[in-house]
Amino acid sequence: MIADIRDAVGDTMGITLRVSLDETIGELGFSNAELRDFIEMNRNLPDLWDLAHGTWEDCSGPSRFKEEAAQELLVRGIRELSDRPMVGVGRFTSPDVMVRMIKSGTLDFIGCARPSIADPFLPKKVEEGRIEDIRECIGCNICITGDMTMSISRCTQNPTFMEEWRKGWHPERMNAKGDSDTVLVVGSGPAGLEAAWALCRRGYDVAIAEARTEIGGRVARESRLPGLSAWGRVKDYREYQLRQRPNVEIYLDSRLTADEVMAFGFQNIAIATGATWRRDGVARQHVVPMTIAEGAAVYTPDDLMDGNIPGGNVVIFDDDHYYMGGVLAELLVQKGAKVTLITPSAYVSDWTRNTLEQGTIHARLDALGVNIVLNRGVTEIAVDHVVSNCVYTGRTCQYPADAVVMVASRSGNDQLYRDLILRQDEWTDAGIRSVKVFGDAEAAGPIAWATYAGHRYARELDGEPRGDALPFRREITELAAEHTPSPELCLHD
């Protein structure tokens, strides 16, 4: 096949051959040893060897389970088996690691897919020595979910991803400032930080008011959970950049009331106050609060992230179906609890099938001794047990529980926004031109949705009203005018 391709293209282009470092299916597939034999036997077959690892899950695992350059051991030594150069992958985000892979002779080229989504100008920034300006991929795999769900993709670190043409968002350049000058951003989570970073680059004077004593909101808290440390880059990158800007002020321990906001004199109020995990069970199974006995010990992810961690027999009710339930199960086991995870889904952490980690999460929890209960909900929480129902038959049973961790839905913290809206007739006298709520405070979702919302707010501030026009470009396909071919071109049966 390669010979046929070479005959067809001649020397007009190079031929790259991607091979699997190890298909990880035993005798039914190539092992790493067999791959090395294959490359040595065909050392000059392609112009470039492209090395990747098995399935997509193996090759592009999330940072929670795979470190940067995770494929290095499978690659090391292969370079010596061929006269042709080799490119490899492994979510390379650190220039130091990239240089080490080249100088050690492990690879000739560095392949960056997810890292170049997070920062399309990564090579340029390395070339110019602007290492601190790189938006490093956090390995959350939210970009992959667009493929898996057949929808538009997003990137947690780069909110311009997929909007470069459609909305004209350049990853590095912002549109010019509008006719106002000042913005107060309330909240320094992912939405607030991204909004502030984009606004200051447009030329606005920005003040950030954070209620807590640290910047970062949910990403600062979640990055301290097992396996999620890389997610802290969302905060670290933006905090560093903001602190370099003369037109940005950051105020910590500054929980604001509507009276205070009205008195400050900012022209635009950007409310990105995040969301709070619900304690009453409202999510997918329950659209109204479930029955919870007085005295039952019910915790939320916020409680655990604040350091309030229960012990004994702990039931996690996961009706969120993303990463949080599994991560908290791991945390509780580390702290000595005996954990039962109950979910109405047929899979633990069901939605992570879209981020290529569901199977790994299940295996990890099983290895930790977590009792995984699938296809069952929780209908009632008593002081010492929960009542669980089969999602198909409704048959109930009980599980002992000294405490219950409720991983359900989140409610937006939008009270400040509501208070300001009630006083809209006072805005003009206070010098306020606009008040906008966005991110988790408006509609709780994944972190990538929050950074996107913050960026969109900043891009559209002081923009012209669009009326009924769509806020993005689209391609419209039309049929050509009907044409009757000449008789000599007509074909008949």
C-alpha cells in the first residue's frame, strides 16, 4: 500500500505512517515489542513515522489519569531502529519536556493536538521566549466531547476555539474598546477571570471583587481534589496575566451588596458569582426536593471542598453524572471512609464517556473498594440509611449511611444580580450603563462553558444591538439556477 502511494505521489509530498505503540489487546493486536520489530524491518518505508498509543482512550487520556509525556517509555529506543524521523504525542505542554524529548533522541518532532487547541500560538511563544504567556492545556478533554456528542467543541483554556471564523474571535487579539471605560467584575472564578482578562486587553479599566480570600472560584477549589491539579492552570494563567496589567485591580475578601455596587460608580457591572451545589437532591431523578429526615447528615461537594469530610459508611448519590461523584468517592476513601456510590445511570460518571475516562474511573473506584451501585436512585434519606429504588422496576432496598454526599445539581448565585435589577431605575444616577450576569451564576455548567461565557461578555460589551440578526456568521448553500443541457450532452436509457 505504501509503495502504491509512493508511485502515485512521487516526490511531491512526504508519506507519514501512523503506527500504534501498543494496541493493549494482548495476542489479538500489536504489542510494543512487535511494533519495534516492524519498524526495524521496514526502517525506510515511510518518510516520517507517527507514533501513537492504541485506542483514543489510551492515546489521549485526561490529565486526571495520564501525566504529560505518558507514552515516553513506549517510545524510548524506537528512534534507533529507523533512518527516518519520528513524531510523537503525549499532551506536551511544557517546553522543557519537549526539548528533553528532542535532545535525548527520543523524538524528532513534537506533536501537539490538545495543547495547540488550548494555545494555537504555542510554538510562536516558545520561539519568542514567552513561556509564561502559554495557555497550557489542562487535559480535561472537554474538546473531545464535541466529537463524541456531535456538537460544537469547546476548550476550557481557549474560549475562542471553534469561534475563529464563525464569530471572528482571534485567540490573541481582542476587538477595540467601546464607548464606556470602566467595568466591575464581581467574582473571580473562571467566568470572571476570563472576562477581566479579555476586557483589560480591549482597554477597559477593570476591578475584580472576590468574596473569598483567594482568587479562582471553583477552579481553585476543584484543583485540590484527587487528580485535578492541572485544572489549576485556568486560574494560574489568568491571575498571572492580570497582575501584569496596569488597568486591573483585584480585591479579595470583598463580598459586595447592591448598595455598595451602586455607590462605586462603575459604568458596567459584570456578575460572575458562580453557583452552589444543592443539598435537596434536585437534579435529574428529582425535580422537587427529596424526603430527608431531620438529623440526617447530608453533605454537598462544596462541604467537602471546604474541608468538612464525613467518615464511616458514606453514600454518594451521583445524579450529576460527570466527574465530581467519582472524584469525591476517591477523596473519601483516601480519608478512611467506606463508600457506596449510587447512580441512576448504567455507568458510573456516565458523561465522562465523552471525555475518554469513564472506564478508567470505574476501574479506579473498584480498585479502591468503592461499592458501585448502578441503575438505582435514592428516594429517601433517613438518619442511618438511604432508601434506593431500581430505575426500571421501582423496587426499593436500603443502604446503611452515616452520611450522604449529594452530587445533584447547582443553583446560580444570582442574588446580587436580582437586587440590582430591582433598582434599575436608579442606575442612571449611579452612573451604571449595564448589569450582566453570566457563567455559572446564570446557568451552571462545565468550566469551559464558564470561560466561554466570560469571554463572550467581554467581546460583546458596548456592541451594537443586533436586533433579530444572529450573533455569528454562517454559510448558506444555494442551488445554482436551473440549466438545461444541450441535446448532445443528454444521456438516455
